[in-house]
Amino acid sequence: MNQLKLQKLLEAFFIEDIGERDVTTDAIFPQEQQGEIVFLAKDNGVFCGEEIIQAGFQVLNPATEVRMLIHDGDRMEAGQKLATVKGKIRDLLKGERVILNLVQRMSGITTKTREAVETLNSGYTKISDTRKTTPGLRMLEKYAVTVGGGHNHRFGLYDAVLIKDNHIAFAGSIANAVKAVKQSIGHMVKVEVETETKEQMFEALAAGADVIMFDNRKPEEIVEWITHVPETVTTEASGGITLENLASYRESGVDYISLGFLTHSVKALDISVKVSFD
């Protein structure tokens, strides 16, 4: 992850939560009183958030000591200690909730991604995320996908072209949309076109698309359509794909399967923070 961007994100999150001060913590504990907390797993899953714990407490106080007992991508079991943090009690209590919220969500995404990768069980087709991320958390959520064994689609509207159904409707045709794009973008930017019919696929190929998305297509349709796609063109399946039917796409031949549910509706893993008396 971009460490500068991560620090700025964490600063903004802490400012949102702490505001002027933590009225509860500041009233109870002297400024210099020291303590220790431990992060505990309450769910089974795959951990993600090592950098969040380390960088988060460092943002509040560089003197805080963080000891990681697990690393990103490691499986964790309920009851397992994940990390210990020593420092001023005020800093520990001000940071724990923001950091915990992020680690829980990222671990949930990583766990779901690992499940999807293992369910697909393909040596060829890769699992990918989408732009269906939480505003403000995209970098963190997409990182969590990669820790789970998935791959990142475009990060935003700025780094790749994806011509979707509404672009096509406004432009009048796929050909018009692709032509307009290629006249304005640089040669380093790839062009993907979302297709729903075989006719649209052929139109996108003729227009010079670099990536063809098969939108809401059944595996057997993709198997037939993909025979017409040159090997130089990347293929992607998206829409209507769930963990329940994911395995049916194993032999479809697509390069990527993009899954919005990895980030937009994932369940956060249950992780807690407790005072350590060891």
C-alpha cells in the first residue's frame, strides 16, 4: 500500500472519531500512564490489517510499541492472539476502535476472497474485484482482495477505460464509443467493453477493444463465444456470479471473473481488543 496515503487516511479517520479530545479517556487516565492491549480473533478466517495496526498507533504516538503475532494472509482461529500494543493508555484507547473497524472489514474481505479463489479452484482464471467499494476505503479494500489471492480491477475512473451499457446507449453504439475513446486517450490506457450479446462482442472486437467483458452470461454461453475472441484480447466474466455458481465457470476459459460481493456486502470478521495483564 501507498504508505503516505495510508497515513493521511488514518489521520482523517482519527480526526473524525476523536475530534477535539476523547472526553472519557482523558478524564480517567493521566497523560503518561502506560498500558498494554491485545488483539484477539473471535472468528475463524484469514487475517488482513498488519499495516493498519502498526501504522495506526504510530500515527497517534511514534513511541507506541506494536508486536504482530500474525501476518497478512495467515489463517486465524477464534481465541488466537493477533497482536499486542504497549504505550500510553490514552493513545491505546483513542486508536483501538478506528483500527479495529478497519482490520475487521479488511479481514472479512480477505477471507471471502480466499473462499472464492478456493471455490473456483482454477489454474487459469483469476478472481478480480470491482469498483463496488466503500468510499474512502478503496485502497484498503482492494489490498485486502490481493491478500486473499484475488486481483485488482481498475482502481477508479482514471486508470482504465470501461465502456458500459449506459456509455453505449448515450454514444449510440459500441463503435462510436470506442472510436471516441481512442481519439482522446493515450496508448498506455486499455479499453474494456461490456457486452451482453454475441453481436455486441463482435462489434467490440471490430472496434479494437483490448478487453471483452461477458456481462450476465451463463458459463455455456461464454464457452461458445470465447472461441471467437483472439488470444491477444483479455476476457472477463461479470454479473450474476455467486459463490454458489462460481465453480460452474471453472472451465469457461475466461481470464478473469470479477465479483462485486468481495467488497460491497462482505461481513466483517469478529475481532476484539482487550487489556493485557500478562
